[in-house]
Amino acid sequence: MTVTFADIQAAQTRIAGQVDRTPVRHSRRLSQLTGAEVWVKYDNLHFTGSFKERGALNRLSQLTPDERRRGVVAASAGNHAQALAYHGGRLGIPVTIVMPEGTPFTKADGTRSHGATVVIKGADFTASTQEAHRLRDEHGFVFISAFDDAGIVAGQGVCAIEFLEDAPDLDALIIPIGGGGLIAGCAIAARAMKPDIRIFGVEAAMYPSFAARRRGEAPKCGGATIAEGIAIKAVGDIPFALADPLVEDVMVCEEADFEKAVAFYATLEKTVAEGAGAGGLAALLAYPDRFRGLKVGLVLCGGNIDARMLAVVLNREMVRERRLIVYRILGDDRPGMLSAMAAVIGGLGGNIIDVVHNRLALDVPAKGAEFDIMVETRDSAHADEIGQALKDQGYALRMG
């Protein structure tokens, strides 16, 4: 099965006026940080929070009257689900979604809010897909893959048309890969519009299915990744066949890369990205030498992250930058001990966030106590300054 640039242009016409055209902006902060000239397409600003709307609406619009009446079923970790649910509701098409156990609440709740029936079944996307196929066979639903479908691929390719219309001088696009629908559609459209543009993919290290298939290897996939939107054990057959000849390289990123990218989008760009949505920036941060001096386009393809997880990621990044640090101090358990340590920390501008006393550890003297003092600092140098001041006052400490 093939998808052509004409198919993508037809999809653009088909969905026009029903899906937001998301903005493209040059990022001075990310450009300074990475050494590339960075443009970002903010697909997190779609009504349902991700790029999936284009493909979902294009595919739903191609259903026959009988198929619309019967309804559709899909397996999704959340973004495809919300897109199908929203546009299915608009078009009067019944939608059933099977989600893996552990799907973020924000994605499950968002899907239900658009009127879809949500079934939580399966330890991972593969198991959820099996359940969706069972429901298809039992109820006569039309199964709509999140990525392994020509109509989906064609719809996702509209993203690249918009991107290059708004930023025609781009040298490269970096696109996250889960099942492959987005990179396949975008690669076809981008190379048709600008034959010399370079296309790069990015996968989570826990789910490197596209990269492994390129090497002719069975992918080793599994684990709880923050990039659950691209946690796919097997890239789709249709997207892989379409994208493989057009993609220059697929970069694999670790969890810390995704966390940094989510944090930098929040702190530098003042926008919310989910782990998978931040994949392009994760690759740029992990492999800066490959893109230095190039005009690079990043598709921020989703922003549906739980508030709790976003808070965890932001705090973990503060720990990495040593702007949040724990000083563990062994001292006497006597009045005034804590206030004396606090005076040293506060005198240097440290902000004490939390204090934990441990009097029961057996390696602590019975008349002593272990103090874990969590402190907010300006930066790593400030953290060292406070630590040295505590040592100068005679406190034995370990910095976490």
C-alpha cells in the first residue's frame, strides 16, 4: 500500500477548517541552548492536545455510511483515542477505545469526556490491540489503527505541509517515532516539497522498534517510559515501508533526554510537552553535534502529560542541575542544632524546602541524629558554596 503527496494534499483539503492549523515559531532560547537554528511546530495546541487529529479526522471522513453507523474501535495509549473520540463525536460516529493498563489518567479521562467508550485492557499496546480486534470481530466495528493505515498516514503528513509553508528554509526535521504514522506522512510531504530536506526519527531506548527493524533485528522492547505515546513494540508495516527510504537516521534517546526536553519546553518555551511530544528536542539535546548550525524543525507533537508527572519531571531536572539538593548531616540531637545549620544555609541564600530527622538508624549514635535538609539553590556552584560553609562550621555532611 502506498501513500502519495497527492493523497496528503487531498487529506489537507478534506480536513480543512475542522482541525486547527498550529503555529510554527523560531525559538531563540532553544537555538542558543543547542547551537542549531530551531523552529518548533506546536501540535500540543490542538484541541485534543496532539498531532493525531489530522489523521483521525481524515480516516473517519473516508468511512462509508454503513461503517459510520457500525462505529469504530481502536487501541491507543491516549492521543489517537482522544482524536478519534472528539471527531467521532462531531460526526456522530460511535467510538470505542481500548487503552493499556497504566495509561495516564489525563488521557483516559480526556477520551471519555469526548463521549467514547473506554475499555482498559492489556498490559501494553500490543495486548490492547488484540482486545480491540476481538471487539471488532464481536460487534462489527471498523478497526482504525493509530498508525498502520494509509488514511491515517496521509492525514499526519499534513503536519509537514503546514510546517514547510511556515518555515520553508528548514534543513532538517526531527520527528518522534512510535508506530511510524507521523514520520511516514511527514517524510513523504516534506521530501515532495523540498527534496533535499533531511528527515530524522527519534525513539525511546526502551522501544527502538524502527531502528531495530532497519538493522534486521527483533526489537527488544519493554519498560515504563515517560514517552508512553511512542512505546510501541512493533512499528507499523505501512509506515515503515513508506518512511524507511526517506529517513536518514533514527536516534535513540534515554529517559533522562526525554525528561530534560519536557523540562526545557516548560521552563524555556513556557509550553507543556508530554514525553513523546518532546522527542525531537530530546534528540537535539542528546546529539547536538549532528545539528549544530542547521535550521532544524521540531514537531512538538503532544502535550497530554499528567500534572503530577510534569511536577516530578521538573523537580528531577532541578536535582540534575543541583538547584534542589539534600545535605545529610550527622550531629548531636540537642536544642539549637537545627537552627544553627539553618542559619548557615539561610545566610548564603539557600531556601530550605524540607527537613527530615532520622534518630533510629543504627549507625547514628543514640544521642545523635541524622538530618536530611533539602535546599533550593541558584545553581551547582551555589550548592557547593553552601556545602563548604557547612563543612567550615564543623558539620560532616554528604550532598545528594
